Amino acid sequence: MITKLFRNAAVFTPEDGGKPRAGPDQGRIRAVPKGALLCRNGRVAALGPEKDVLKALHADDVDLEVDLEGRCVLPGFVDPHTHLCFVETREQEFSLRLQGVEYLEILRRGGGILSTVRSVRKSDEETLFRATRERVLRALRFGTTTLEIKSGYGLETPTELKMLRVIRRIGRETPLDVVATFMGAHAVPEEYRNRTDDYVDAIVRDMIPEVARQGIARFCDVFCEQGVFSVAQSRRILRAALAAGLGAKIHADEVHDLGGAALAAEIGALSAEHLLAASEASLKAMAQAGTIGVVLPATAYSLRKPFAKARTMIELGVPVALATDGNPGSSYTESMPFVFGLAVLSMGLSVEEALTAATLNAAYAIATADRVGSLDVGKQADFLVLEGETPAVVPYHAGANPVAAVYKKGELCFG
Ligand code: NIG
Ligand code: FE
């Protein structure tokens, strides 16, 4: 048994009450000012005021003692929505967007997601793995210890499976916990142009059954958007996914208010994500159904669109989670501190609400809260040491990396 004691720490963590935290509970955080965190075999064995933890401990029980000199300790960030499995970036397209060409217009012209599809189809598996690993390790240095990665740059069975194998390998060969989401419904591939229903048939008939048979993804996601997949098509795909044993997620109301958020509530999806244009009626339906709202402020920032109404979500009782959406088109970032800062300074969340959104609620959004997302006893000792005294340093020290050290299952993996 390996026992490690981290003392002289200012610990801030949401507490796991068995469900995502919503409404006034979203901002309730446990603060332990002169705290100690005791880890045994990579799990949290105790957290409390230093004197209490020390009293319950024999000095010779401890294999390693670390004095954190009053610095802030948080649970590792959980990033529940990324598309980090790709090869080439899209700087040219970014320049076009800066000139005023709309994101969906670029997709209509055969660029955007479809240009990443062309390069991912051509890429060999090793190259795709290395490119993905580089980004995931960058996320780790910014404090992400668990993340979700979506497929969706294959849009044909073999390439979707290639991506999902790479994503699985990232989970095995990096310190991070990785959750895979199948997103064959990310765009309509060129060979199905103007035949979206035929492509939906292929997803439902061939792709979902094969992904489920291989047990290689935990969730299925759909881009429900004007010119991509309609609400009816999204419903069909997600129902098939649920029937095959996958969880349901949806890119909902990112650009237009199609009713994707309401669909999430209707079918019992775990989460609806983006929500920039979601109506209040849809948000109410989500609150009723307990659907988690995953907000992605770096996407609004990069697309220069108004942010999702996260304050309204919290007031309505929607549990809010925060993610990067890391992808080569609409949000090229791996940084949870960056989106944390946007959530506080541009979306009006309190630091405490943003902390819950970036940890516990994010863990619920990818069904990992049984082991990560908070520093409750028994969970994995995944935590961050910040260069600062409170979590407010994350939005405060803008543009810098406030993460001084990252521990995964009690092991130092950055810092
Ligand atoms: O979440 N909206 C669709 N998917 C991503 C963008 C992916 C891309 O542009 O490559 C998003 O914004
Ligand atoms: Fe996305």
C-alpha cells in the first residue's frame, strides 16, 4: 500500500451528492483552507483540516509527504466534449472566417469538417495517434485529467473505427482517463451529398451496430443543425444508439434553434451541448428531464457568436458542465483554464459554479463521476496544484497556465 500525504493545501472541491449539481447547488463548494489530502493506492483516503487528518495518522504510515505551501488544490479538470482526434489544422479556413465567411457556409462549400474528413481518411493510424496524443498531453498540462473524444472525421465505417481505436489507445497509453463517443453523424459525407436520409440509414443499419458490437464507444453524438441533421434524423440516430446500448449526446442549437435541446430532453439524452441558440422552452424541458447542459464558450468566442445562456440554465435548474470543444474548426484549444475564464468573465458564472461545471458536472456528463470529478473519499486522487491560493486565479490570471502540477491517481504527471 502506497500512502501519500499532501499538506498545507487550500483545497476546493464540489462534493458528490450522487447526481449533477444544479441550481443553487451548482455553486456550493467545499473549501478546506489549511487542508491535507491523503491518498492511498491512488485514491482519496481522507480530506480535511490538516490537524484532523494528521491526528488520524501514524507518521510512519506515510511513504511520501508533500508540503504544498498554501497553494490551491482542485480536482483534475474533466473535459467532456472534444474532437481532438485529427491530423491537420485549418488555419486557412480560420482566415476565411475572419473575413466574414460563416462556419456553416464553409461546410456547405465542402470545407470545414469535410476537409478534416479528407485528411483523417488518408492518414495512417500511427500518425493519427501521435497527432492526437500531442494535443491530449497539452490538455493534461492545462489540468485536464479525464476527457471525452469524439470520432466523426471518418463518416464511413472503417475510418470511424480507426478513430475509435486511436481514442482507445490514447486512454491506454497516456495518464488520462478517456471516454470515446461515436459521431458518425458529424456531417453528411461528400458521397452522400443531397442524400442525407440514405446516410442516416447507413449509420443506423451498419455503423451503430458495428460500433456497439466492438464495444469501442460509450456514447453516440449527432450534429443537429440546419443543413446537417434535422431533429427527425437526429431522433432516429439517437434512438438506434440507445437501443444498441450507447448513451446519447447531441450538438444542439449551436447555430440555429432547431429544437435539438428539446429532443435531448424528450429521448432522455445524458446531455445537450453548445446551446447557443436554445430557446428558454427547450432549456426548461432539459431542467425537467435532468439533461446536463454542456456549454462550450471557446466555440462562441472563436465563432464570434453570443455565448450560451448559462446563467439562465442555472436559474432554471439545468446542471451546467463546461468543455473546450477542442477541434480544428470552431474551437482550437485544449485549455480548460481558458474556458473556465470565459465562463466566469463572459457568461456570468461564479468561480464556484464554473469549478463545479469543469469538474463534477463534467464528470457526470460523460458518466465518470463514480471515480472522478471531485475529491470525495474513495474517488481517484486526480488533482491539480495551482499557482495561486484560490480557484479565482484561473479566470484572474488570464491567458496564463495557472496549473503548477497535475496528479493522476496520486502520481505526479506534470509539474
Ligand atoms: O462542436 N459542430 C460540429 N462540430 C464541431 C466542430 C468540428 C469542426 O469544425 O471540425 C463543434 O463545433
Ligand atoms: Fe463539438
